Amino acid sequence: MKLPLMAALTLTLALSACGGLRESRLNPMNWFGRSQAVAPVALLSSVDQPDPRPLVEQVVSMSVEPMPGGAIVRATGLPPTQGYWRGELVARDVDEQGRLIYDFRIVPPPAPTRVSTPFSREVTVAEFLSNQKLEEITQISVQGQLNARSAAR
């Protein structure tokens, strides 16, 4: 009778301790919070910047979604008109504070296009980051011409 009672008490104690893991940094779901609007970082000069694509006009949303083996950085941009394509998150080097900054680059349409609704102009891009890369990162930012969005641990 004592053995099953002790086993049940031990199991109950162990399971009650698992609730603390939900709030800890070991839980991948807690790695990055919601994104916040921040000021864009100064752009590189055109000599240092081989990518001719302009930045998207505005970054509407940004999220860091955990997944097995790493996380996906997803951003939605709003160009001034329809027809923008080939969007990409171009990473800069991680700085001393552990910040990773992505430039949201996009190709303009070859001919003038309509403006239409904001929803019809949205462009969504994503980038995968491995767990090894995430170890050195404390903040991720995605920037456009007018604004930037950032998520931190």
C-alpha cells in the first residue's frame, strides 16, 4: 500500500513542477514575443549594398514562429501599388548586442500599375533560422522604407 501511494505522490509532485517550464526560456514558444513598431536602422550606402531592389514601403506585420529545428521569421509588407514581386528578407550581420536586422527587399512592377486596396498589395515573405543561429540572437527586426517591426526575447 505504501509503494503505490508514494509513487502517486511522486508523480503528482513531478507533474506540478512542469507548470514552471511553460513560463521559462527553455520553452521555444517563449523565445520571441509579439512584434513592435520600431524606428528603421540607418541604411547602408549604395556602394556597400549590391542589392538593387528597393525596400518595401511599409512593414505591416512580423512574427517569429517556432518550429522543429529553429524558427520562421514571417513578415508582411505593403508596397505603394500592385505588381511588386520577388520579395525577400535580406539579412545583415548579427551585431554585438545580438540583433539580427532583415531588410525587406522587393522588385517593383515593370510598368505602372493600379493602387487598389491595401489587402491586394500585401506581400508576405519568410526566412528560416536554425537553432544554432538563434542561440546568438536576442532581437530580430524587419525594416522597410518608412518603418520597422521588431521582436525580442
